Amino acid sequence: MVIKEVSIVTARTNSRRFPNKTIMKIKNDLRSIDIVIERAKKIGYPVILATSTDPSDDVLAEIAKEHNVEIFRGSLLNKIKRLYDCFKEYGIEYACIIEADDIAFDYDLYHYGMLELEKNEFDMIMYPDNIVTGLFLLNLRRNAIEKLYAVAPDEKINTDVVITKLLEKTELNVSRLEVEPYATDKKIRLTLDYPDDLRFFKELYKNIDILSSGKTIIDFCENNKSIMEINFHKHKDYLENQEKSVIKHESE
């Protein structure tokens, strides 16, 4: 099967800080990965769930079937290799790369980013530095993942949080997407890394639909400050852990 344009959801159950967060219940029987997949469909392209070949991720393969989306299984640690192999398997030319942690990601931003990628000469479209955490977006051409893989081909490299460092070793033409003010400079966490984040998302989706737009989600949070306070205090820990991961990667 050849899929020229696609949305790829990257997911594992084997998370060091918060194991099985990908399959935790958020709203009724809906797990976090269920919400991410259904939001990914809103971008407007076929969806592939890219996970590992590790037996711990067998559950994700079954979930992909439940949602009638493609499943790709590859490297456990090296997400760049997993994506590279996925691109190769399906003949992908352009892709939206969605992290399973970001269960309130903005599908409108991804759609806009893909249009920008296709009509310009950029290799990659990324989010601006001041984006709300969890509204991250990444749109790639085939040549971008090939160049990233060339500098990180080792199966044992953990590339989950070091893509910005890998970019320094490539010559990619990267553009930062211009976004509306609602998506930037807010004290809001829209990513799932800690138990407090789980509490936040349960409260959020108790009050709004799981397919609400990114702007609707941000507006709701700003009008309900108590929800924002559930997990934003973890943001400092999140940033420190990211920095530690980068330092560890550079020392290996």
C-alpha cells in the first residue's frame, strides 16, 4: 500500500515516567490513544499508528484495528528509525507526526502545516518556541526523515526527546509555523506525562467534546482557571526532564 500524505501517531506503552499512560481511561471507556487517533482523523489524511515490535505494544496493534487505521511496528527506542521504516514501508512523501502524549493537539494547525509544507520548499514545519505545551506539531517530507535517520540509525538510540539536537546535525530547511495568539504564551499543559496531567485531561474532557478544536480547548481552559492549575505546576519538572534526556543523549 502506498500512502503519499498521512498522519502518523507515534505511541508506546513502555513509558519510563508514567507506564501505560497511552492506554489510560480519560472519558468513560475512551483511552488516551483512542482520543489521539480520532483527533488525528480530523486532520484529513489517512492515519497510521506507529508503535514498536515489543510485546508490550500488542495492545496498541489491537486498538489500531478497532479504529480502522493502519498499524506499523518498528524500533522500540529509536523513534526516528521507526518513522523512517514507516515512510519506507508505505511510500510516504509527506506526514504529520503526532505524539500520543498530546491528547488535545490542534488538528487545524497540523492541516495548515501540511499545506505549507506541500506548497513551499521546506523539509520540515515545526511549532514556534512559545507554543502551548501539547500543541506541538511536526510536518515532514520524506527527505527530512531520511536525513534525520542518517545521523541516528542505531536501533538502541532513544530519540524520543532529542529531535532538536538531531536537527543541529542535519542541513534541513526548517520553518516555524506562524500561529494565532490563542496557541502561544499560555500557562497551560496539554500533554500527558504525569498523574496530574491525567487528572487534568479527565476534567477537561468531562466538560468538552474530545474532538473540540484547539482554540475551543484553550478558550475553555482560560475561562476555567482551576482546571489549568491541576497540572501546570508540573511544567518545570517536564522541562528539567527534557533537558536531562538531552544531556544523557549527548554523553552517550
